[in-house]
Amino acid sequence: MDHDRIEELIGELEKTEAALYEELSKGAQKIRCDFAEEKIPLLRYIAEAKIGYVLTAPVIYAMIVPALIMDLFVSLYQAICFPVYGIPKARREEYIVFDRHRLKYLNILQKLNCLYCAYFNGLVAYVREIASRTEQFWCPIRHARRVRNVHRRYWNFLRYGDGKDLRERWHRLREDLKEEEKR
């Protein structure tokens, strides 16, 4: 394993992501108007909805209960355990972002749906970040087989089956994690 090459590739990924965000923000600065034809009135929006959408809405909205419970427990876990481990805390506001409700061309139900999706997807990202920091601290070893959509820390983990200098390299990964807050 060429650790320097992996670091180089991770750096390229981070630069590409930063360039993507920069390019997308340029587009957002150019468009400063509501380009929707018109706001669809709430009653028309509901009346025109497919019956399956209406019937499954309670199932979707019921997921807020386990999401709130997960949010509470993961936040408590991080608040209690991370200081003990010396792991920098993930800042919730960097993951859970509410802003789409300000779009004037959305009706109240569309805004509610946007709030729900922003919360749920942001929560998943927040939980994933906390889990990835925990994994780097306690078990920074890659899996034997390919895993889809791994978190950004994964590529720095130890290769599966490579136990050489395990204690030293594991310690170094823990120190890298603790140093993140200073960067």
C-alpha cells in the first residue's frame, strides 16, 4: 500500500469537492430570482397528488420519531464520550441545514417536506460523521471486501489483514483525529 499515493488521491477528492461547491455557489449568485412559474396553491397541490403519495405520507412522516430519538442519543453519546476520548465533536449545524423553507415559490406543504428532508438527510450525515470519528478511534481497519459510499476517513484506515505495527499505526490514527480540530 502506497500511503503517500492514497493521501494524494484524498487531497484530489477534497479539492474537487471544494471546486464543485465553488462552481455551484457561482450559479446561485447569478440567479437571484424565483424561476418557478407560480406557487401551486396547497389545496390544488394535494388534489393533484397521486393517491399513493397521499396514502404513504403517514409512513414517511412517522419516520420522524426514530430520527428524533437517534438524534438525541447520538448527540448525547458524542457529548459524553468524545471529551473522554479526546475526539473533536462534529458540529451539528454543519450537517443539518434549514434554508429551503425561505423559497417563496413553495407552498406550505412543500416547505414542510423540504424541512423534513433537510433534517433527515442532515441527521444521517451528522450521525455518519460521529460514527466515522468513532470508527477511526476504535477500529480503523478497512473491510476485506468493497463497501459502497464509504466515509472520507475510511481510505486512511489500515488494510484488512495488515497487522504489522498495528499498535503504532492505530495510535497515529487516533492522534490524527485529535489534531483535526486544530486544522
